[in-house]
Amino acid sequence: MSRPSSVGEVIIVGAGAGRPGFITVEGLEALRTADVIIYDRLAPRGLLRHARPGARLVYAGKAPGHHSMSQEDINDLLLQHAREGARVVRLKGGDPLFFGRGEEECLHVLRHGVRCRIIPGIPSPLALASLYLVPLAGRGFSSSIAFATGTRSGGTPLGRDEIRRLLLSADTVIFVMATRIYRDIVEEAASTRGPEEAVLVAEDLGGPGERVWCTRAGSREALLQRPSPPAIIVVGGAARWAMENAERYACSSSARTGRR
């Protein structure tokens, strides 16, 4: 390690959603100067080529139903390397504080007297907005947005009553980590907002399985779909705008079948 005689630091870096180019300049600089990089499954692997020679790369990815390392083990690993004098980068997909558990990791390190800072990244809803011209908020179609995770702490999914309350709370509702409850979401959308309500799904943004498609909540097509994680599900104003206006983007035939 470059600083074995002193306590190092932890930098939690948001890599952005999907594409290596979405990382910030500050995040890239942290990556290039790290002694240890502990990276997630959703962090673009292409970013690892920016690691300096000799940097240690540690995979700590989590897939639905399978974790290569528990959150407690990740927390302890960050602390262990920093105490050995390393400059540790925790590389996470999207933004560390957007359902990313970055706050848990940072607090764990800080409580043990080690420096920690967070560099933001572009979360998946904002990446979708830019890549596929899906404005999340705007005059006349979406004056309020609600973000929700489909999975509670502990791994249990949201119930129908919770989904219904969310759909009634804002013009546009965006669900992340919610593929398990996709059918519940579209059925509740059809019930609370009407069968013509728009639903947009973005799968694996920036990845090899990237697919973005739109449907109507009450349609047979909507019920037959089975989105694959990682995916975000957009219901309401933003999805309606995409269906009505963005013929070359989110709801085009080319977008439905893969990357543009």
C-alpha cells in the first residue's frame, strides 16, 4: 500500500448508471489514485481499466438472491483496508445515496475514526431521462415525482396497498428494484389510474441487455411482460409523455429490441 504507516481513507464513488462515461471527473480521479477498489455488480466494468498498476480489485457484487459478500462484510472490508493505510474506493453503480446503501458504509467507517467522503453519480432514472428523452418532470405532464424501491429492508416486496398509495401520491412514480412486483404495479396502475395509463420499463441501462419499452397498464401485453433486473418501472406522466412525443426514443421499435 502507498501509505502503510498512516490511516487511509474511504471514498464512495457513484459510477453512474450503465455507461462508463457517466462517472464524474472527480470520481474518475479517485478511481485512478486508489490503492484498493471494491466494486459492485452494477458498476461498469470498463471503469476498472482506469485503476493504477498494482491497485487491488475486489468484487463485492450483489444479484437478486445471491450476494458475493454480505453488507456487514463489505463494511468491515472498507474499514480494514483503510486502517492499513490504503486509499479505498468503493465503486457503486448509479448514485451511492439513491437506494445504494452508501450512507451505511460511510457511517460505519466514520464511526471507527476513518475519513470518508462520497462522490455522487447519475442514478438510473436520470440516465433514462437523458438517453431516451424521457423528461421526469415538466409543465403540463408531471409536476411531482415519487421514487420507490420495490424491496423493503430485509428483502420483502412492497404490498398492493403500498403500491396503490404511491400511485396516488405523485404524477410520475418510478420504481427501482421492483421486477418481482411488476405485475402488481401494472394491475394497480390500471385500477387506480385507468387501463390507458402509460407504463415504461427500462432494463439493464447501458448494459448488454439494454431494452426500453412502453405499454398501457390495462393491456394484455403489459401483463405478459416479465422484466429482468436490473430495471426501473415508470408509471404516469413521464411515461405518457414518452409514448406521445418521443417516437425516436423510448417507445420506438429500435429501443424496444435493444441498444440504439
